[in-house]
Amino acid sequence: MPPRFPGTRGYMRYYADLHVHSRYSRACSRNSDLPHLAWWARRKGITVLGTGDFLHPVWAKALRESLVPAEPGLFRLRDDLDREVLEDLPPVCRGPLRFLLQVEVATNYRRGGRGRRIHHLCYAPDFDAAGRLARTLSPYGDLASDGRPALAVDSRDLLEAVLSCGEGAYLVPAHAWTPWFGVLGSKSGFDGVDECYGDLAGHVFALETGLSSDPEMNWRVSSLDRLRLVSHSDAHSPPVLGRNATVFNTEVDYFAIRRALETGQGYAGTVDLYPEAGKYHLDGHRACGVRLEPAETRARGGRCPVCGRKPTVGVLHRVEELADRTPGRRPSTGGEALKIVPLPEIAGEVLGVGPKTRTVERALESLTAALGPELPLLLQMPVDRVRQAGEPETAEAIERLRAHRVRRESGYDGRYGSISLFGPEDAGETGQPREEREPAGGARR
């Protein structure tokens, strides 16, 4: 059954990626525009996509001109633009797509004698609310300087501004464990979400895991039990959309998504990369090539064994500092915790080439044209159907992925880790040496 759009009935399980950036955010692809985002979202199997950067005046103007209202609180691409996107996709990848107004905001301030640099995801149900938020926040920084504006405002006051901008607007702490910019990060974060947002903390009902943590890690901290965990791509380029996503089983509208996060009704869980692939999973000192498990860091007195300086404390270490449970317990608010390896990574292993090569892109074009978008293929499609499509190695890789039979090399101190499904002992030696790289999404359209 398709998502509930006009003319359909009932609910459906669907994927949402609600942390995205436009071309106006620093270090983001020039192809991060609406047509490219729409093309890649459909190719990935995403139904609801964040717009990114709605506080940036130029991007906000583009959003107003290119999007039209759809279901409550959601938007679709203008018909003429959407036709061009659909013409360039195989029929099986032409699923419905909706946009939700979203922006990441960086707050820089001092509290408790420490500098705080915390990132937040802000959501608005309409352009009027987005405009009011922009007017409220403009005195705190230059909204035109970066799609992810850095504002001299306390996290608590940002939350108040979001709550005041429009009915249903809400805030989610972004990549909560990232050392420098997470609400719980080791460098400038707090020891609890309530401490960060003060008297308004009760209005925060969700938390983004980030690329270096997963739900199982977050479940070790009981103070987070009241929060629904969300996972999103934080995409700086369209091909990496959907590397993390949140799963819903609701009507496709803004308020149903918000209600699912606040009450659990219709919240199904998350899709995550293996957290070891994230660039801050373990401790380490990149300049010295030193990667440390948390216990090693503690045993060495918090010093790099090569240069004697303090290593960057990673997400796993920080989780262990705040944890009051052993691993393995799922709270009542917990949903499914699904893991993926991006399809370009799988194809690269199978073909023995890099995941961003034209060889891989041609293989993915053929595969998705025959079997459909990436996320349903990796997570839902019967493996026998993949095998019958003439893809036995891909089918084997998906079987291994679903059984969590993977090889992990953890990231640290800004260096991405890697996850592989095949090793040298496998017939055909499908694995290949892997240079350091961001988890792939495929070649650019």
C-alpha cells in the first residue's frame, strides 16, 4: 500500500530523512539544490525529505518559488520541475516525495563557565512560521553567511524561539554525541538534555543519534528513555541521502510525524550506518595515526601514546561516561534499530572498484531500474528476488548485512571508519583496499 496521499487510504511504513543541507551551507555540494535532492531521494526510497537551511534568505526564496503545498505541513516540488526529475528516473523509482521545512542551527554561547557550541535541528510547518523564526533570530547572527547559521544565542532561548514561531514547530538536538557540536558531546556539551534546555526541556521529545552512534548505544543512558531516537543523513551532497533515516508508519503529513515522535504512535525506528563508520566513534589522535578504545585511553591517562597530547574523546567513550546500563536493554520508547551498508559500498566490494566510480554507478542504475530504490532493496526485498535478477554476489552481501556479518574498522578523530562485507578469504576476493572516505552514496547525478 502506498503512503497515504490524496486518493489513497491507510498508513504505510516509509522512510524520512530530515537533516539535509543546501548548496548554501559551507562544505556542501553545489548540486545540493531541489531537483538533485528530489532525484536522489527517490532513488534512495525516501518519502519525506528535509529541505535544509530554511533560514538562509536566498535558499528560503528558492523554496518558496519551487515548492507548493501538499499534505498538512508538507510540500512537493512544482509540477514542471518534478516532471524533469521523474523523466530521468526509472519507473520503479518514481515514488511520491514530500519536503518538510528544516534547518540546522549552531549556537555558540557560554554557560556554567564553559563555552558551548551546540547544533540543533529546527522544523516549521509552513513558510509563515519559518519567516517568523528568521526574524526572531536575525539579531543573533548573519543568516545569509551560512545555510547552517552560527548564532550567539543560548540553546534554551533558541528552543523558545522555535516554539513561539508557529503551531507545531519543534526542535531536535542534532548529532547529539559529536564531540564539539553535540548536546552530549565531550568537548562542549552537557551531561544531560534537560541541563541544556532548562525549564523548556519538556518540549524536546526526540534526539538525533548522529553517524557515530546508534540506538543501542543511546539505550545505555536511561535519562534518554523519554526521547524518540531519530537518525538522518546530515547530507552535504545528494548522493549520501538516506545513509541514516527514520522509519514511520503514519499518514504522510508534518503533524503525524511530529505526533509519532512525541507519543510513539506511528514511530517505527531508525536506519543507521554501523556507528563504527562514523568519524568520531572511537578515541584517537589522527595526526599520530593513533586509534584507541575507551579503556585504552583511560589506561594511558588520557594521553596519546605517541606525542603525549590529549586525544579526541570519541562518541563511544562519551556514551560510557554517561551510561547507567549495560548494553542490550531496549527501553519501551525504543523502535527498530536497522543497520545498512550503502549500496554503492556493496557494489564497490562486489566489483572490486571504488564506490564512487562510473563502474559502480552503471551497476546501480541497472540494479535500481530492475529492483527499485536502495533502502527497500537493502531492508525489505526478498533476497531470492535479488538473486533471480542476476545479482548473486549482491544477494549474498545483503544476506550478510541483514545477519550483521560485517567487518568493522572504526573511525576516530575526524577520520571515517569502514564497514565491509567480504574479506580476502571469500571466493573471488571481492574486497579491495579501502582508502579513507566519507560513506558513499553513489556518483553524482
